[in-house]
Amino acid sequence: MAAITDKQKKFYEDAHKQTAEEIKEIDAQIEDELAKVKERLASLQEAKKAALQMHSATCMRLGLENEFEEENE
């Protein structure tokens, strides 16, 4: 590796420190967003479960075939 000047060394050290901090901040943001997505998915799955139960009941009352029966089981 070629020798670098003190000025270049300082530049690269500063860039190294700054990018490491950026990466940590981005990782934290990713974790926050993943948590939000997981929470939203859980909410949607509960809503779908409730809708499937209601749909199944209406099919039974009307004597219709439940096209979502496999999903409901």
C-alpha cells in the first residue's frame, strides 16, 4: 500500500468514522421499519381471519359454497 499523507489519513479516518455511524443509523431505521411492518401484518392477518369467519358463516346461512374454505382452515 502506498504511503499517504497525514492530511489524507485524517480524511480517510473521518470518512471511516462517519460512514460507520451512518451504517448504524440506517440499521436502526431498518429495524424500526421492520417492526412497523410486522405489526401491520399481524393486524391485517387478524382482520382477514375475522372476515373469513364472517364469510364462512354467511355462506353457511345462505347455503353457498365458501370459495375461501381452504384458507379458513
